Amino acid sequence: MPLRDTPDSSRRRIVEAAVELLENGGPDAVSTRAVAAAAGMQPPAIYRLFGDKEGLLEAVAEHGYAQFLESKRAQLDPAPEDPVEELRRGWDLVVEFGVSRPELFAVMNRASGRGPDAAHRAGLEILRGRVRRLAAGGWLRVDEELAAQIIQATGQGAVITWHSTPAERRNPMLLTVLRESMVAAVTHAEPMVSAAESGPAPAARALRAALPDDADVLSDADVLSDAEQRLLREWLTRLAADGGAPRA
């Protein structure tokens, strides 16, 4: 007697069928009837497992993030010698994924985020880790949040521009120029780790990046109280953003 599908295996079959239809025929090919037929199931199964088509597309986006995260982790260096080159490699990986799998990449970027999935969050943590290493080494030109936004925006913009350009007019130099523009926007040409030579903003970024993520560490060591930690982080955030310039 053949084994019956479990909810997890049925869900996986449906998502994989949806991804294949999406990448071969575009978003119009992903109807509930077509997906159910491709998965060898009945349409009600999709509504039972995903709620509606939007829920199915959310699951497709999660599947895409999981695949991307797997490739990203394969290239992850926990202690890179050159954090700027690590930034370039990470940006290239995102763009290569988007260029090679445009339909899936578009669905991933359109996901409404009913419930942020673990793979997406893990990918963002990898990005934040790269930005944090840049800050700790004195490389970061802007504050960490803005740097992460610039990195994401230029990567997504590069992919969108590439696919919106007619194939005969696409120039690979566009991707290189955008990447180097991103690097120039978020990093210094040389690390600036001394407040005396670089001013308060880079020093504040480096110090904030060096603080432990666990807020209890400093309290447990009787170094700073919770209130003092909050105040320190607020000061460092202001200094990192604008160098502590006097406000009008």
C-alpha cells in the first residue's frame, strides 16, 4: 500500500510545482488549478494548506529565500580577511540570483510578509553581520541601518534595471558600476579606526559595532546598568549618524 502524503510533503509538492510553473511561464501561469494539476492534487488542497493564492505565493517566496540562503551560507566566511571584498561577494551573489531567476526574485521582493519567514530573517542577519564587521573595522562611511538599506536597494535596483532593459542593450558593466558605487557610498577607501584622524562618527560606529548584542552582558558584569546601556547606544547612534554635529 503506497504511503499517504503528509501535510508537509503535500505542501512541498505544491510549492515546488508553483515555482516550476512560475519560472517557466511567469506569474500568469501560476493559477490554483494549474498548480494543483502539476502537483497531482485537487485545487481544494491549496486552499486548505495555504488559505488562498496569496498565501501560496508567500510560500513560494519563502522557498526562494531558503534556496538563496543555502547558496549564501555556502560562501559565508565567519572571519573574512577583507570585509569590503566580502561585501562585494555578497552583493554579487544577490544580483546573480536575481539575474538568473527573475520571476522567483520578483515574487520574493513582492511578498507581503504576513509572517516573516525564518530564511528571510536569516538572510537579513547575514547582511547585518557583514555591515557590523565593516563598522567594527572602521570601514563604514554611514550608519549601519543606512548601509544595509543602500546595499539592498542597489542590489534590487540592479536586477530590476537589468531585466527591464532589452537583451541587446544589456551591458554587464552596469552591474559592476552599480556595485562599486554602492561600495563607495557605504565604505571608506581605508579603515578609519582612530577618532583623532577620522572624527567621532566612524569611531562611534566602530564602538557600537564592538558592543555585545546581548544587552545582559554588560549588566551582568556590573559595567553599565540597563538605563546606562540605553543611553550609551542612543549617543553612539547619534554620533554614528551625523558625527555629533550641533543641531540648529
